[in-house]
Amino acid sequence: MLIGIDASRATIARRTGTETYSLYLILALLRTGSAHRFRLYTNAAPADGLFGGAGQGSYEVRTIPFPRLWTHARLSAEMLTRPPDVLFVPAHVLPLLHPRRSVVTVHDLGYLSYPEAHRPADRRYLDWSTRWNARQATAVLADSAATKADLVRAYGIDGRKVHVVYLGRDETLAPVRDAARLAAVRERYGIAGRYLLYVGTLQPRKNLARVLDAFGRIAGQPGASGVQLVLAGKRGWLHDDLFAQVKRLGLAERVLFPGYIPDEDLPALQSGALAFVFPSLYEGFGIPVLEAGACGVPVITSNTSSLPEVAGDAALLVDPHDVDAIAAAMLRLVEDDALRAELARRGQENVKRFSWEKCARETLAVLEEAGREGNK
């Protein structure tokens, strides 16, 4: 069977969650040793070696540049003239013209639960594209049981069509113990000493305004003396409001915005933190929670959406709308060495449940089933 994959998101240099999923799942699929052939569609030439040598499977990269509307114009034309047996779209939307046998991944429906956290145009597009994906595809992959439930409830999708396949994790991530490396990363990003850490896009859905309010409530506590809050990640929608909030709270010396963190610095930055703070309003999965766990960092995250599924018993779960609860969790982990150590231990055990190899095997099974359905 020839399996076509929209790999356009996998070639993006600065990857966030969905791009990371796309790249690592594609690499894992190529490593399965499957007898199937793979064709990877990209809108720009991938970096040298991005897919090369990924595994035993037979694959080709089909780069088809196009200035605008690549998915619905150029990829549609490709599907009309040279369709694969099954098309898989891991991180975007099905083209308007697509093979009868198509599989898509739906990562989350957070725009329905928190419309105010999205720009109106983005919200309308997400609503249309997700509804289109779920209804047109032969099968749908959902990152979590929470996302599957949202699809069934919001769009009336038959639950038998939706398959929960958990994402994997970067298995090279591990705690960094080297004192010189930890110190070098702190110096590089202007971190003076102990710190709490967030990593992700700076946008309203990540609930950072409440994180700042919570940090403001503990900043004057004796146990939190000198502790900084590091909000790392590229700037998204309404990020300027966060900078204004920091000034209003008088936290300019205590809150750092280092920007996007390159992969080579992330393990040390994570490992050196007192805790990873991620009380997001909504997540379809939550890769950052696994990254923190792999680096041996205790986690504070939300008791809603998919996050309890991902975190298991390895995190302090809080109501993301309750600033006092977030602040209390922060102070507990700042002050309680034994609790930090226990959560770090549990986190390293928890991440063993997730791998890209497992994700690829379960994804391939859905693709194969879609191919059989198309032959009926």
C-alpha cells in the first residue's frame, strides 16, 4: 500500500507541539519496517537529513512548492492526478480534493471551550477545518480520550471512527546533572538562582495571566525569596498584555521572558527548575508535561482536558481558573524538597508509558484499517 503523508508541518524549523508530533511520528513510521511505501508531501525542501536514513521502509519525498493555499490548491491537484492509496494528515487539514481513504489527527477542540483565547478569524477557521476533517476522513486519530469525547459531543462524530492514540516523547531527554552545564544555561538566559519554569507559546490559552497573578502572591513569601519565574517560548497572540501585567505587579526583576529555547538548551533549563508550571486552560495532549517529567522536574498542571491523562500521578493537579490553587501549588514545590523529589521520581516513571514507536504502531494499524475499509 502507498501511504501518502502531508509532511509540510514536519519541515518547520522552530517546531511547536503539532509540528513536533508530525516530525517524530513520521520518523517513527519510517522506522517500523513496514512493507508499505510512504510518500511525504512537503511545500518546501526539507533540511538535509531530516528524513534521510530514518528506517527500513521505502519512502520518497515529494516537494511541491506553491506560493499560497498550498493544501487546498496544490496538494489537492496532487491528490487528483497522483493519489496515494491512503492519505494521512497529521498536523493540518485534509485538502479539498483527497483520496476516498484518508486519515487525519485532531489534536484538540480548545477553541470551542475557550473561544476568547483565539482570534475570531482563527477560531472560525479551526471550527470549519476540524469539522471538515472529522466528517470527511475515513478515520480520525485523537490525541486523548478527552479530545475524542469533544469530537463526539461537539460534532456528532461516530465514536467508532475516532481512535485514541497517545503521542510519544523525545526519548533522548534526561535529567542534566552537570553543574557547569546547568550554570551555563542559567547565565545564558539571565537566571540568577532558583526558578519556576514554563515552556510554550505565549498565548492566552496557556493561562499565563493567572500564572503571573499566582506568582505575585508567593513572591513575597519567605520560602520563595529570590525565586524567579521563567516564561520561555515564542511570542503568540496578546503576549504584550503579559509584559504589561508584569510591570503592574512590580515583578520586572523576578519574571524573565527568554524567548524560544533551542533544543540543545531545553534539557538543562528544565532540569535546573524547581518546578514546571503548566496550568493550561485546555490541551489536546500536553507534550511539555512529558518533557518536564523526562528531565526529572516536578510538574504543576491542570485537572482538566487531557492533562490528567498525560500527567497520571506524577503532578500536582490544580483548577486552572483558581489563582489561589496555582499559587499554593507553586509554594509547596518551592518549599518542600521531599515532595519535589517524589514527583520527579514519579514523572520519570510516568513517561515510560509513551513512545513514538508505540504511537507509530497504533497509527499504522489505523491506516491499514482505513485501507481495508476502502476496498470493501
